[in-house]
Amino acid sequence: MEPAPPAYVPTNELSMTLLMTPDRANFSGNVHGGQILKLLDEVAYACAARYSGCYVVTVSVDEVRFLKTIHVGELVTFLAAINYTGRTSMEIGIRVVAESPRSRQSRHVMTCYFTMVAVDDEMRPTPVPEFKPQDENQRRRHAGARLRRELRSEVERRHAQIKQHPETRSPSSADPAA
Ligand SMILES: CC(C)(COP(=O)(O)OP(=O)(O)OC[C@H]1O[C@@H](n2cnc3c(N)ncnc32)[C@H](O)[C@@H]1OP(=O)(O)O)[C@@H](O)C(=O)NCCC(=O)NCCS
């Protein structure tokens, strides 16, 4: 009798390295920001889907800031990790590092945070395995993710309040999207 396959242990990290080819350039000859956004979404999807074993959808993205230009010919590495899990949602943190293969110099170009929700065949949110941080780094990221989740809830609560009672809106909270 064949031994039973080992139990599946959710993998909470994933990395992907890609060469920035000329077809990814914008008019100035550097890598187009939209290309990086698409790749970030794919990496977040891959990390969350592999961790949860489910289809997942993107619900929100926090803190997308391009800190440095990415050049054609560079290698770009996306380092993704599950930072936090709720009941059905997961926060995936992605650190992006660009590296010139010739100079071997690398630099941090961005860190951002995706919230992905696991869904069933009817596209209803479905539970994910709880992520329990194991080391100091994971605990730090977990605490940051929990704070961001609380801040998001607070922002949504205030938006809902302003929509219901526009007269409570202060001049400093002007929001063109509201
Ligand atoms: C994701 C989706 C299924 C959630 O549906 P919903 O009715 O809001 O479901 P719930 O209220 O049960 O929330 C599910 C989870 O999403 C989280 N969530 C909902 N809105 C959120 C937001 N704006 N930001 C972060 N998380 C959010 C909730 O906190 C909850 O997480 P938890 O279970 O870990 O606590 C639904 O919003 C959806 O289908 N959105 C479209 C997703 C999509 O198409 N993405 C691609 C864009 S092109």
C-alpha cells in the first residue's frame, strides 16, 4: 500500500522575478506603471489563491506609491506574503525590488498591500485558513495589517456617515469622489 501523501500546509510566501522587456515601456522609455500594477495584481492573486486553495478576487489596494523609476532591461522581483487573514479576506503585502543585472545593484521600488477575498463557485465569500505569524517579521507585518484593516473600516464608516448626513461634512474632508 502506498503511503498517504503529506498533509497540505498552506504556503504563505511567493516570489516572482521578471525581465523588463521593451514592450513594457511608456513614452519616456521606462517601465509603464500600469504594467507593474497588473503584475502586482497577478502576484497577489497567486499568493492568495495558493494560500487559501480557492478562487480569490481583489477587493482593495492600499499604498501604491512608485518610489523609484524602473528601467527596461532590469530584473524586477515581487516578494509577496500573507500578512493577515480575516474570516474570508487576506492581506497580501508585496515588496518590489528592481535590479540591474549588469551592475548587480538593487533597490526597493515599492511596497503595497492588497486585500483579496476567497470566493466559492457562486462567488460568495468563503472562509480561509487562519494565518498565525511565526516569527518577529511576520508578527510585525501582522500588526501593521490589523491596523490598516481597522483604519479601512473607520474610513468606510465615515464615508457612509457623510453619505447619510452630508451636513456633517467638514470643509477639510472634501472628497471629490463622494
Ligand atoms: C469581494 C466581495 C465578494 C465581497 O462581498 P461582500 O458582500 O462585501 O462580502 P462581506 O461583507 O462578507 O465581506 C467579505 C470580506 O471582504 C472584506 N471587505 C469588504 N469590503 C472591503 C474593502 N473595501 N476593503 C477591504 N476588505 C473588504 C470584509 O472585511 C470581509 O472580510 P472578512 O471575512 O475577512 O472579515 C464583493 O465585494 C465582490 O465581488 N467585489 C468585486 C470583486 C472583483 O470583481 N474584483 C476585481 C475587480 S476588477
